Amino acid sequence: MLSTDTMERRLQVSGILLLLGIVVEILCIVWTRPIAFIVFVAVGGLFLALGVLAYLMALVSRHHSEP
């Protein structure tokens, strides 16, 4: 379940994207077809890149609350 805090939600989304990328890449390692390499690089790499970018954007765009 996603959090109600903006920063936590962004970090959770980036974590989910990273986990999806890792799962796709693990499945492609056991899949012994030539197309598996394309899926490994394209889909797995895309999820990993999106997860890293989402994480970095969550860190950069953090709003500080005023006391």
C-alpha cells in the first residue's frame, strides 16, 4: 500500500520500478531464446533507468516544510 506522504510515495514508486526491472532481468536470464537479450536490455533496462530517475527526482524535488 502506497504511503500518503509525497516523499515516501515517490520512493516507493521508484523502488517498485527497480524491482520490476530486476524481475524482468532475472526472467530473461532463465529464458533461453535469442529475443531474451532484447527484452533484457530494452524492458529490464528501461524499468531500471526509470526507477533510478524517479529516485533522483524524488531527492531533488523534495519540498521542505516550514516550521
